[in-house]
Amino acid sequence: MKNFIHKTRRTLLSGVCLLFAMFVFSSAGYAQDSTAAATHHDSTAAPVEPEAPAKPRPVKNTFASGQVIDGQTVMVPVKGTLEADIQHRFGSVQNGYQDLWGIYGIANIRFGFLYTPIDNLQIGFGLAKVNMLWDGSAKYAIWKQSSEFPVSLTYYGNIAVKTVKNPDNVLFKYESERWSFFNQLLIARKINEKLSVQIGFSISHQNSVPGYYTKVDSSNVVFKEQKFNMYSFSFVMRYKLTEGTSFIFDYEQPLTAWATDNPHPNFGFGLEFNTSGHTFQLFADNFTFLNTQQNAMYNANNPFGYTDNGVKYPGGQFHIGFNITRLWNF
């Protein structure tokens, strides 16, 4: 698994460089350019005051929603917008017809509510079924793509706490072990009216990691199976097929190598149906948890298959899922 992660790092580095060049130097970039009309000079006419240059207007609708499958986007609704989210993941498709490709399997669901109290800032909370996980989040649009700036830049972060019961301290020895944290920087570009792309860099933090004691020279040493922080890279894309229908894609790759139980990447693809105040996404992906840091650190579903110590492990561990987003403006 470590070899897979190291090989993926090299591929990602090349991909990031290519994406950065596309963001910044693409001549097909989507921006609203203004043109100034030439004025005939007449020495006998009264001098004309030059018009103040128009303020560049930001590009609109880079994405139709604040989330594409499992990945956050740079989008922040206008001030005064209330957003309600429903996220649902069915069971794994691997059992086939036996549980109708996961639709009758064990599912996870999350309800969330977000509000935009001031320009460019969205705050919210949600509750997911697995581990009865509460989360609080904030998203701030730092820059927006315009004729003067080639990309949109947004920060996203959240805090999550597992409120599942803990009889006899089996799951958690200390209450602080229930908490996890997530920080992400998102960079997006609307290439044209059909295509939008985004890359993201994130850090996930857990307050405790599993481990065990080993004996070294008559002293006990704690061997940590994981690390407290997981660094990840993400790529999100939307391509409009019609005015209200788009193809969507989400890929997320862990970059930190752990000693054991390394999480797998996420490969998600599907369709998005959009109206003025409602977005519905139907897709297949590998993530089970409905929280960014839980997925980044603990994803056990493998999309591609891999070989570890000579043992081949199959891929194709996908879940069918959907997201529903509803907006109200006040």
C-alpha cells in the first residue's frame, strides 16, 4: 500500500503542475472582458471627463452547488441564503442482486443546514447516522474569478464529534478522542460555460490514533499504527450536458502514508440535475462516511484494486448515493 501511495504522489505532482498551468495561463479562460470605445478628438469641444473603469464582475455559477459528490466546492451562496442538505449512501454494490447492489444494504444518511449571514461566509451544522456524528462547518470565499483574477479561492473547515454511546469506555478512553478537525483550501476555474474544474489541498486531524506497546531494550515503546494528521489532494469537475444537467466527477487521494490501515482514494462520478433553488446529484463513489475528515482518514473501500506484500486485493467497492440541496433566500 505504501508503494501505491508513493507512486500516486509522483503522478499527482505532475497533474497539479498541469492543472496550475491550465488555471493561470489558459487562453480559453472564462472572464468578462470590457472594451472601451474610441473617442474622436475635437480641439474645439469641451474636454470630456474620462469614465472610471468598471469594477470587474466575478464569474458566476462555477458550480451549481456547494458540494460535488463528496467534495466541497468554492461556491458560497449570496447573503441571506438558507441551505438544507440531505446526503445518502447505500451499501456496497459488491453483493449484487442479493441486496439490490447495496440499495437494501446498510446505509448512511446525513441532514445538514447552512446559512450565509454576511457576504462570502457560510456557516452550518449537520448530523450523520454513523457514529451519530455532529459537525459544524465554515466556508469563506477569499477571491472570486474575474477578468483580473484567473481563479476562485475558498477556505473550508469543519469540526466533528462522535456522540455514539461508549459503554465501559470501550470506544473512547477520553472524551477528547471523539473529536476530529478538517481544513481545506480550494482553487477553481470556470474554463467556459460548460466546463469547471477545481483542485483542493486538505489536512485532517484526529485526536487519538490506535497503537500498541513493543519491547525495546527493556523499555516499552508505543508503536503508532496511524498518524494524527492526514494530508490529501482532491480534484473536482463539472461538465454541463444541457442547461439543467451536468456530468460530475470527484477524486480524492490521501498523501500521508501510515504504518498500517492506510485509507483508499475516492473515485466518484455521476449526474447532477439543477434548478434555480434545487440540486439533485445521483452518483457512485467509494466513501461511506458523510464527513470530510472521516472519509479522508478511514476509507476502507478500494476503487481500483491493489497488491500488497504479494497479495492481490480486488477493487470495485462502490456505493450508490445521492445528494439533495435546497436553497431559500431571505
